[in-house]
Amino acid sequence: MTNQTVSHKPKGETPLLIDYFSARQEEMLAVIGELVSQETPSHDKPRLDAFAELLAARMRAAGAQVTIIPGGERGNHVRAVVATPQTDPNAQPALVLCHYDTVWAVGSLATHPFRVEEGKAYGPGIFDMQSSLVLAEYALRAVRDLRLELPRPVTVLMTSDEEIGSYSSRALIEEEARRSAYVLVMESPLPGGVLKTSRKGVGGWELNITGRAAHAGIEPEKGVSAIQELAHQVLKLHSLTDMEKGTTVNVGVVEGGTVSNVVAPHARALIDVRAWTQTEADRITGAIEGLQPVTPGATLEVHGGWNRPPLEAKVTRDLFHRAQAIGHKLGLDLQEGSTGGGSDGNITGALGVPTLDGLGVPGAGAHADHEHIEVDQIAGRAALLVALLLEL
């Protein structure tokens, strides 16, 4: 069961959308299976580029004007734009944001094949977020087939490196978002199909400590232990955590020294940081970048920053309430929630552009062995996407 239960009869023209996608749900599931079976790990540029060509061809067939944008060392990105005869050419576009890379290595299909069991469709990346690519494609097909009129142009942006930080695509995402009226992020929803109106910001730093080597038995007083200094710094870093505010600082990797009878000349730590608000993010940034050595003779070098700023409710809440009202017409009871993980929605929200995340097909198990979607939710989620594009 999900929180998207149909609690009333759909109103207005929305039955048209529900009928359209219900009639095509099995067809859409077959396409989802085709995409899942391609395997698109984030670091495999040849596979990513071939998949981008496949997406481009499918989006062209759905009636979009398509551009393949070079991704440099990463996979290429795909931009698809559609408008209808009555679309206001001066209106800010709607941005539908997707990614097509996955965390699954080539060969994962051998142990995790695409399959449908007891109403659930399984496969690598199916929940995060290959099924959403099909929602976006069939939304454009519905606009064309049903001769619907879009109030504004629609841009569907499909990127290749979200799972590894969006370093190649970030500038492109920001460019498209700045000129858009709002952003719909097709990431997987929370359990029960719950939409995401806030996400923690995600930061990462590396701390390198330089000490001085010396023989640990003969003249330890001549050494400066980088590991001793690291111990001080780990305690300082963890003290920055504020559970009440949801801010966490985690030193997840440490290493240092050479052999046991040498005072450690170097040490290193990798730091993960999460925060709900930009105010907290700024506090942590200042504290980490202001770290000072405790051990005489030790030196510190810190580098890193926020890969994804917080997605705060102040840029999502109004859009969510409008979407909730639109979903009601479709018979969907949409709810909102929060998550500690980041997405490209963090990037667009930080620009102040109204952003709504978690619009993918309900399911569970992102990045896990049991990753799946709920087949009977495909049609409803596709209808919701089209309805949002028509009414927002």
C-alpha cells in the first residue's frame, strides 16, 4: 500500500490522463525493462554515451526537439524541449530533471535481472531512476497524442553523473534552472510515494596533517605525531554535530603513519557533513576551514566543500501544496517528507527556483538488492506529471 490511495473520483478532464496511461502501463513497463537492461554505471562513458543516443532517439519520437550536450570525461547529457501551438513562447519553461546513470556495475544484470514478481518490477537502477525516464518520455507522448496545450515550454534534462556528484552537469543544471519557472525532479519518492520537500545539504572535506618522523624508541621527542594531531581533530570535528538541528559531521575514513616504530609523519581524514539549512551549512564550513593544530609542530591542510547545498522547504512548500491540489483531482493523496540524501534538486533549490522532488514511481530499495518499483503506480505517476505540466 502507498499513500497515493485513490480516495475519490477524479474530476474534470483528468480521467482522460488516467485512461491514457492505464492503457499504456504494460507498454511503459516494457520500455522500463529495456532501459534497465542497458546498464549505465556512472564511470562508463562509452555505455553512457550510447544510452544518451537511445534516449535522444526516443524523445525525438515523442515529439521533442533534442540536443545531446557533451559531458567531457563523463557521459553526454540530453536536453529535450517541447511546446504546443498555444504555448506562450515568452513564458518561462518548466524544467523536468532526470539522470540516467546508476550505481550498478556492468554485469549486475546477471545477478539482478529485470523481472516482475507479485506486482513489483525489479532491476538495477529501476527505482533510481530509469523508470522516471519513461515517465518523462510518455508525458511528452501524452501531450502530443491527446493534443493537450501546454501553458509554457517544457524542458526535460537527462544527465549522466548525478550519482557521482553532478560535476559535469552542474553548470548545465543551473543554467536551465535559472531560466525556468519551476523544477520537477524525477527522483524516487520516499516510502508510500511521499514527495520530497526538503533534503539535507551534503558536504565533503579532506583533512591532511603533516608531522615529523622520528624513531619511536630512540628519539621520539624529535618527532611530531600526525596521528596524535588527527585524534584531536576528529574529536573537534565530531563535536560540531548538532542532532537537534539535524546537522552531522562524520569522520568516516582515517589513515596515517608508516610503520609502528616510527612517529607518524602524516595522517589523513575524510569528512562527511549533512545539514538541513544553509545557516548550519555556513557554520560547519567556517568551523572546518578554521581548524587549527593542537600539537606543536603539526600543520593542517583542509580542502573540500558542499557538493549539494540544502534543499529547504521555503523553496518547495508552495509548489508542493499546488501539486497536492492537482493530485487530488487525479484521486491521489500526495504527502510530503524529508530525506538526508542529496539530489540535483538541491542545486536548483539553492538558486531560489521553486523545486519539487521525489516525483518518480513509488517503490523501494534504491541502490540495494531489492530495488524495485510498484507496477500499479506507473500510470498514476505519469498522469500526475502531465497534470503538473498543464496546471503549474
